[in-house]
Amino acid sequence: MRIDRHGRIAPPLRREGRTIGDPAGRMTAEAVADVVARIAAAAGLEGRWSGHSLRRGFATAARRDGKTLERIGRHGGWADGSRALLGYLEEGDRWTDNPVTGL
């Protein structure tokens, strides 16, 4: 892997011949969404995929792995007591803490 003098690890991404990203070389939200959607489609995954899928998926996977709410929130940049984060975790927990499992 090569890092250029601007700290980038790859050349700028392009879509239809135009550069995707900000002038400093960072990926924009649009670029991340584009990459995630293309990879999901190439993998044959159905549904709507975006950069947000990674954020939500991280929270769910970290919770499933036993990480604390505080650690997940700090790493993901959520404010303490974030209702959005709690909603993601509750949605994920409904499958692991389902009262009808095993009946």
C-alpha cells in the first residue's frame, strides 16, 4: 500500500470520469455511499445500501460482540445517551433477546 504526500492511501475515486471526493482527497458521504452500494450490488445483496449501513452495522456488530454502550458510542461519535444509537441497538437486540426464541 502506498501513501502519497497528502496522506491518501489510494488515488481519487472516479465515477463516470469525474472525481468523487473533496479537494483534500477525503471521501465525501456521496463517495462512500456510492462505493458501498456498488459493492453490495456486486455481492448480490438486495435492498438499499449506503455509507450509513456501515455505521449502523458497526453498532450492531459491536453490541453483539459484548462491547459496552459507552465504548460503542464514543467510537462511533454518538453523543452520550444518543436516541439514534439506542434505537439501532434495540432493533438488533430484538433478534437476540426474542422471547419466542426456543418455543
